[in-house]
Amino acid sequence: MGNPLAIQGGKPVRAKLFPSWPVWDDTDAEAVAAVVRSGRWGRLNGDRVEAFEQAFAAFQGAAHGVAVVNGSVALRLALLAVGIEAGDEVIVPPYTFLATATSVIECNATPVFADIDPDTYCLDPEAFAAAITPRTRAVIPVHLGGQAAAMERILTVARERGIAVIEDAAHAHGATYGEKGLGSLGDLGAFSFQSSKNLTAGEGGIVLTNHAELAAAVRALHHCGRRSGGQWYEHTSLGGNYRLSELQGALLLSQMRRLADQTQRRNANGLYLNARLGLIPGILPLARGRGETLHAYHLYVFRYDAETWGVPRAAFVRALRAEGIPASEGYTIPLYRQGLFRDRAFGPYTGYTGSHPDLDYGAVHCPVCERACGSEGCWLPQSLLLGNRRDMDSVVRAVAKLFEHRGALRQATE
């Protein structure tokens, strides 16, 4: 039946690499070199970070931006800015990077896990509503892979109950929901500029908000607790030095020149893959048309139905990689099953002991997340979606080839 599988000695569908990441040219190098030559490398005596804060906030439709050292810090400072403290609960999805939940722990509060929507892998708004207790002070919807969470419903529920909304937009640079940029809809939004992200300086993050008082709180927290207009050695809040460097600010400003076009390309290629892969039995692209108007596609995520294929996901992914497609299984363990949560290995952050002395994450069960982690979820990286239409066709051909040879693939795994 045609060309055998690559894992069985056949010719791979694709030998050429997909576009590399990050994308850069001499303009980026010169932007950083100019800062080096200026001798003004720190946030306090330069102007590149401030210019980036303003540019990125405007790009996402927010009034204020505070750049920080990474996305994890961005989440924690956002939580501190809304007053999260010991005894409080913050609702988070379990299908996310651990910082979404550990930022809550670092505020001495308790993460409460609510399941994800099976069609988007983002926080299920009904699961969020069901998880609310009198102790709930905030919710962190994650825009997984750049797909907007169900923000209209989440915001409605949160506002009715007086719950702060902090968007984890680490995957969502350039993405929009309705007419608004992600990260600008809730009380605050947190982004990451880590190496893999759609906008990167190697590391870094930013907090966005439309509320001047929250912006002032975050700015003080990231600047050693100093208030605007105060004396240098006057500290009014428990902050630290989380300022971004001028070299990173310059690189991010330069990288922003490409972001709009790159986002449009990823979105178009994501839609194309949805249409083509969705025709292959047992391959279920995540839903669109849930309020998002532009998908950032930091990840292209689809669901794999092992029952239809008769092949475990791990074998499918290995075979797809052998065909030249850089697929992965993504998150394979729900956060609440990580040893960190199972053993409550929270170090000095023991604020849960007063309000939740019997806290037991072993009792948590989020069936949709467990399916996503255990057998369904498959990821393709964002840089793949910067390719052309022929590149996308090679992805489709590779998956179709595996389906055609699924009998041989099944035998190879037995």
C-alpha cells in the first residue's frame, strides 16, 4: 500500500525542516547593539522598556503595561495586585503550565482546579461556576495555545460574584476575542516572552490592565515596593526587583514589527489545517467560532481518537515525528497529579493550612483534562504555522499516510 511508514524504513513524507524560531535579522541585532553602546542597560535609565510597554499594551488594546522578568512573575504580581492572600481560593484549569497554579501558591493562597472544555481545552465556564465557594477571590482562564477561553461567560459569572479575572495570555500574543485583544478583557492579563513564545526576547513578561490603580500596584510591586513619586529608599509594599532590562525591551520592540503579520499567517494556516485534518477519521481539531476573532496558534492542538485508529497516541506521535512532523503529546499529567500538588510540596507557602487543613489534590477528578493528558491531546509548535501552504499540506499528507497504514502501525506497537 504505497510508501511504507518511515518508522518501518519507508521514505518520510518530509525531509525539509519547518521554519526555525526565533525569526531575526540585522535590525534586531542593531536594536540591541544600540542599547549596549548607549551604556543605559537598566530599566531605570533607559527608554526602550517604557516604549515597549506602551506599544504592546496598545497592540493588545490595554491602557497600561508593566514589563517584568518572566510570565510566571507576571501572574504572581497580578494576583498580589488584586489582594490575593492566605485563605483565598483561585480557580485555575489543570491543563496548563504549572506557573498558572504555582503563582497562586506563591501568594500563599489555594489553587482550585476546574475542568476544561472538551472542544477548546480552555477553562470550562460551567466548571468554573460550579467550583466557586465563599473563599473564591479570583479566576485565571488560560488562553491555551492562543485560543481564547469563553471570556463572555467567565466575565459574567465573575462580575456577578465579585471575583477578579486574571487572563493567562502566555500563548496569546496578537489574539483577539470580539473586538478586543486577549489580556485586555479581564482585570489584568499576563504574558510571557520566553524563548518559545510568539513574541520573544528569550525571557520576559508583561502585565496588562485597563485599571490605573491596578497598574500602579503592579508597577510598585515590580519596583521593590516603591510608589510613584516617593523617595528612592521609601518602600510601601512587599515588592521586589522584577524589572525587565533595556536590552530585552529593545529586542521586543524590534520583534513586534513582525507580530501582526506572523499572527495572521498562523491563523490562516491553522484554519487550513482544521479544514484538511478534520476530514481524516479520528483527528478532531479544536473548535473555532467560540468568540475568538483571531487565534494566535502558539500551539496547533488537535484531539486524537485512539479508538478509531486502534493505535495508542504515543505510537501515533512517534510515527508522525518519523515522517518529519514535529508533533508532541503536550501535557501528559494533569497539574493536580503532579508530585508538587499531590504531596503539597509548597515550601514556606502554607496558607492553605488554616482554611483547607485537609487539602487533598488526590481527590480531584477532571475527566476532560485527564482524557486530554492521557490519550487525546496532540500539539504542533507555532513556528510550523509560519510555513507556506505546501508545508501545511505535508502535515496533512503525513497524518493521512499514518491513517492509511494504521494496520501496520498497530502491529508495530503490539
